[in-house]
Amino acid sequence: MNANDPLDLLARLDIDWELVPLAGRKDLNLDLFKHSISAGDGLPPYAQARIIDIISNILKKTRAHPSLLVSVESPGRWFIDELNRLVKRKIPTLILPFGQAMKDTWDFQPHAISAIGKKPEYPWMNRSFRGGTFGLTDSQVRILRIMARLKIAHTPEITSLAGFSRTYVRNLLKALQSYQLIEWKRIGKYDGWQIRTKGLRLAHRSWKIPKGVHFAAYRREHRYAGERHRRVARMWRAWLESTYQEIEVWECWTEVPVHYGIPDALAWGTHHGQERVFWLEVDTGHSSKKIMMRNYERRLKTAYQHSCRWGIPLVFCIMGPPWVVEYFPNCISQLHPNLAMIGHDWREFGNLPIYDFGRWIHDLEHTRYRRMTQPEKELPFDPAQYSPRPKVKTQKIPKPKSRKSRFSVYSDDEDYRSPREFEKAE
């Protein structure tokens, strides 16, 4: 494959093409390419927007006047609005909900240019991805996409982000392991899963990422976090679903970049029939109070600006040790009517305070009472079966001795002369 050959560049794409005649004229055609995505593909809007930009760059190099129509299957409007904001539109691009057709070339931004005269050649592109051709079901493809973003994860974390039952996810993971797409991986003290290179390639193809594109920086979690910090963030969807009734989480991502902010976890769905965005920040308590105040004042302001820009009420949650939740009200400079703020002890899974917009609410008193009155739950497994991580002792290599001869200088030495005597002699 030659990267400089326009035909080879176009063959990397997995999109549809249609020559659209305009205004009933045979010499006026629109060189239209169609790209379809879904909000449930496992990628946040930021990553999907980068895929659209990559496709636009390839079309700009290979066609004279290309146009791109993006069809988005989304249960709500937030995902489409984010795509419209994040896509750079290097060629005429139109983003529409699934099933909605374009009305005119003026709907494209920038305005679509029609090809006059000779018709554009038929582009030979890659075949569309279908999981059945590889022996995979839709559920298995979803788990594979989640693993491609997390890279290494435990079964409860994958279960939370997938929205399936734990037994069903275990069966899906075993099936993917039999296809040699994922493998066992020791993560800290316990066993987990790691995606293999073959699985990554298949996940990239399911996302319609062109061949030869380095996409790891946009696919994976944006920042590295500690094991406990990462686990709490990945369990955010299960935390919400186990606490609130009448909640429907459409999708949840961890370490997802938004405009001037990177939430530890971002869940998107409906609660009581209204569209909501749930923003999670996990704090380990290792920062000073001064740094906490500086960071969370800025993050609360960013969350409020996002809520106003999206037109969707936002729930902001802080999780961490009890002292972090107790100090958090000092970081609140102003209360906003479309922003609800809640705090919770990260040791108590499945319990969250009932939020109220324009207020700060925490449940530390109920958490302390539950921990005092209720006995600790027994683990469903014996932790003694997991041996501690062996400590590797590194032997220090002694420094080689100097070969220079040692001289002992004393004042009663005959050959010894002080610096002052040298000065007088001169």
C-alpha cells in the first residue's frame, strides 16, 4: 500500500458513496460520501469527531469536491450536539440523526460544491464491518470495544460499563478469549483481562477507523490514574443504576475529554424521563486543601458552562475519603440552578444522596451510621488464595575501586609545604 497514492488512501475507508444529481440537471452532481455511527459504539463524542476529521482529510486528498454526510444513531440530542461542536469540518460536512435525509446542499457546513461536467469516478473502498463475518455477536463486539478503550480491566468494571449482568459478561469474555482476542492478565493482586493486538485491530475496524492511522491517543482513557481511583470511576454507571430508580443510562465513559475539562467518568442518560449528564470526580485525598480549592472551583465553573452550553441539567458528584467530602463545600463559590452537587464516601458502593439542583448534598452521616451498625460483608472468595506480589530485590553493584595511588599528607612530612610557603618562595 502506497500512502502517496490517492487510490490506496481511498481504499482504506469503510464508508458509502453516492452520486446525487441536483436540480434535475445531468451535469450537476454532488460527490457525496456517507458515514454512519452510533452513540452506543463505546467511543465518546471527542473520539468519534476525530474519526470524522481523519475521513475528511483522506477525502480532501483524493477527491476534487467531496461532501460528507454523517448519520448518527442517538437516543438523545446531547451526543449529536457535541459532534457538531467538535468536528473541524475541513470539507462540507452535515451531521444528522439516523433516518433524517438532507434537504439541500446549503445544509452542509461549509457549503457543498457540486461537480460540474465529468462525473466523479467510482471509489473502491473497504468492505463494511459486520460482526457475523468474524463469528461475533453484537454483545461480544460491545465488550471488545470496551476492552479496546480500557486495555486492561477487571470483570466488574467491564460489567458496569457494558450495562449487562455479570454472568452474561463472564460468558462473553470467555468467548472472546476462545477467539484469542483477549487474555488473562494479572492486575495488581487479582486477575483481570487484557486485550490483544488482534482484538484491537478488530475493534478499530468496527469503529471504521482507516487503516494505518494511529488512534491510541484518542481511543484510550485520556489520563492515567491509580488502581483504586480507576476502579471507582469505571464503576460509575453501576453506582448510578443501583442507587436511583427510573434511571436509564445510555452510555458511560471514563477519562473522557470535553471542552476544557476531563471528568473521571461521564454518564449520559435519562432520570425521571428527562435527559441528564452525570459528571464524576474522584479524589484520593493526596492533594492539599489549597490545591483542592483551586482545582474544584475551576471544574465546577467548567461543569456549569457545559450545562448552559448543552441546555441539559448536570449532576456533579465528588467521591473520595470522608475528609475530602467534608471540605468540598469550601470549594463552592456559587450555587447554580441547573447544577446539582453531591458528595459520597467512595467506600460505600451502591449508595448516593438524592440530588437537588441548586444545592450541595452529602450523606456522610448516613454512611458512618451504616458502617457502625452493619457488620462488614464477607468476601465471596478467600483472599488468602492470592499471594502477595513478590518483592524483587535488586543487588547493588559495588563501585569499582580507583586505581589511583593514595597519598597521606601530614604536616611533619619532609616534602610537605603549605600554600603560604609556596607563595613566600615565589
